[in-house]
Amino acid sequence: MTPQPNPQVGAAVKAADRAHVFHSWSAQELIDPPAVAGAEGSYFWDYDGNRYLDFTSGLVFTNIGYQHPKVVAAIQEQAATMTTFAPAFAVEARSEAARLIAGRTPGDLDKIFFTNGGADAVEHAVRMARLHTGRAKVLSAYRSYHGGTHQAINITGDPRRWASDTGAAGVVRFWAPFLYRSRFYAENERQECERALQHLEDTIVFEGPQTVAAIILETIPGTAGIMTPPPGYLAGVREICDRYGIVFILDEVMAGFGRTGKWFAVDHFEGVVPDLMTFAKGVNSGYVPLGGVAISGAIAETFARRPYPGGLTYSGHPLACAAAVATINVMEDEGVVENAARLGADVIGPGLADLAERHPSVGEVRGLGMFWALELVKNRETREPLVPYNATGEANAPMAAFGAAAKKNGLWPFINMNRTHVVPPCTVTEAEAKEGLAALDAALTAADEHVA
């Protein structure tokens, strides 16, 4: 679709936003939100006629792109049939969505508890783990993000937690593996894996295994930097959990539903099955808010004759579930997961590696499928970050310049600290992927100017 400029409408939209909308994660008077006029496929556009290739997938949720006609039609059909209904009843859309999700989760994660998004999925997964074990503590990793609600933000291991962390949430943090910035003085993946597992077990031992309810990990961390764990790490965590009777929770909110070129990121790690797995975002491409927890047989049995003390008014909302059914069927019928895997391996991955060869500001490229990150640095040898950790204002100017250059070239980037993420819709075409790589190539010259 070719966007038609309408600046007058855009100005009115923006004025109403500035007068009444309170935006998340923002100092309200210091932001200037773009007014979006429309979106389709891998693109969106504003009221001035500027069109952008969306390499953020919204907030990493439009896995099938914007406005897929089959999902839009499914929402319309469900609205005409049954717009909403309470969660205590069996509803066709809810039952079918649960069946389709359970058919793709690993192992015996066959029961689905629906939530409204990823953060409350994490909240409920932690609650289930604590009730199942009768223990209180939860172990989570630095360099992680698990959501913005009270428990989820306290489990998070990045600076977004700081303002809300009173130290009273029963959370203990540890370092997960990340060879590029190893906390374990490792020289290779094997050392990083072994030392990270030993560090985790030491943390459990010194905290008291009998006090630890759960370990929660993003299968592949998302906004923290898309760090694929080394071979053997997740299997090692699974073994540690089994040995100490700890519930293993994998957070697939961002990495699930085709994002990594598999239905779930855990599918890349043979034989690893968590006890609980959270999901959201790509389950219905974000068309209607939906998340959930996939539950193992053992934990489901805990609540077979004992009421689970938790729920949500809109759990399994029919519109959201109808969108999930349509999305999963579209992904199956149109080979969306396979497309993500193929383009990731044949186009995005090699293309980013080529950019790294030519741009000294790129310290590392890492990722799978449609889930990639470029680590930007001042110095490749020392690996000094392009900007300081959690930089703001003038200290963040190099990253701001890179972002502005990307937008000038028609690419909407996903930037977090010293990284730009490459997370287009899983339906992105080869031509669109190459268009995005060309825009990144041009934008990286702005980052190169700050290389020491």
C-alpha cells in the first residue's frame, strides 16, 4: 500500500496523544511519539507519507506482519459470533487455541493457562512454582527481561528493574553464559558453559536448595542482547533443577512462535523440556492481547484437586484466542517458521556478518531465524561498548545518531543500550530483508564515526 500524506490529521492525532496518553518507560515531556497512519506486512507509515521497514516487529510481536487478512477475518468472524465470555466456561476458540499451542510445545506441556500478556504469564508461572514446591525463592539471570508487572519486573535483570526493586521479592540473581562479555574469564563456549553451570549451582548451594522454588531463564534472551546459550547449558540447568527439586521455567514470550526459526526456541536444544513455559507476543502476532503458561503434567497434577488461587477476567478471551488459532494456522499453512529459518541462515545471518566485516563499530553478530543483534563497540580489541551501560542524554549520542540514520534510510530500528536488534516479521521477504540490510549498512557509518 502507498501511504497518502495527511499532515492535518497527523497533527490532530499527535496533539491528542500529547494531551492525554501516558506512555510507558518514558519521561512524558521529553518524548515525541510518531503518529502512525497505517501498517501492512513488514511496513508502517506516518501521516507525512514516510514509510518504514519495521525491523522491530512492533515490540517483537508481529511475527506474521501487520494486517494479515486471514487473522483479521478470524477476529471479525469471532466478534460476530461471540465477542466475549467469562473464562470459567468452555469456549470453542479458547479450546482450539489451547489444543494448537499444546500440540507444539515440547514434552508434556499439555495444559495451557491463558493470560493477557507475557508479564502476567511470568507472574502466574512463578506463583505455580512456589505453590508446587512450597518454597519461596526464584533465581533469575542478569541480562534478562521478564515483564513490567510487580513480580516480573523484580525478576528482570536489567536497569528497568531498579526503580521498583525493594529487595523484598524473593529473587536471587546469577550470571548466565555470554561468551562475548564473559563473567567467568572463559576462552571458549565449553568453558563458558561449564563455569556458568558451576556458578549457578554454587549460588543454589549457598542460598539453600530447599528454599529455591524456581529458576527462570529466557530460552534466548531478547532485549538483553539475543545471546544464544552455548551447547549443553540449558540441559545442564535442567539437570540441576531435577537434582534439587527446583521448577525450571523457560520464558518464550519473545523467542516463541517462529521467531528463531523453530516453533519455540527450546526446540533448538535437544531433550530440554521445562516444567513451565511462558508465551505471548507471536502467539497471535499481537493482534489482540494474549499470553499464557504451558504447564507440565506434574505441576498440573498439583492443582487437580486443589484449587489454583489465581485467574484473570479476560483469561482466554475469545477474540484473542480466535486470533491465535488463525495465526498458528497461517504459520503452518504458509511455512512462516520455515521462512524465518531459511532467511535467517541464508540472508540475514550472512548479511550481518558482511556488515561486521566492513564496519568497525560492530563487535559481534549473533542470532537465529528472525532474532538477531549487533553489538556496537568503540574498540573491537578491547570490546569497549559504543556508549556506557544504561547511557542517557549526551552519553547516548552515538546510539541516537545511529538510530536517526536508520530512520532516515527508511528503517525503523530496535535499539537497546549498545545493541541494535534485527527482528523483522517472520514473514519478511528476501527482498525486504536485503532492503533492511542495505539501510543498516548506511546507518552504521554513523556509529563508525565514534570508533576509537
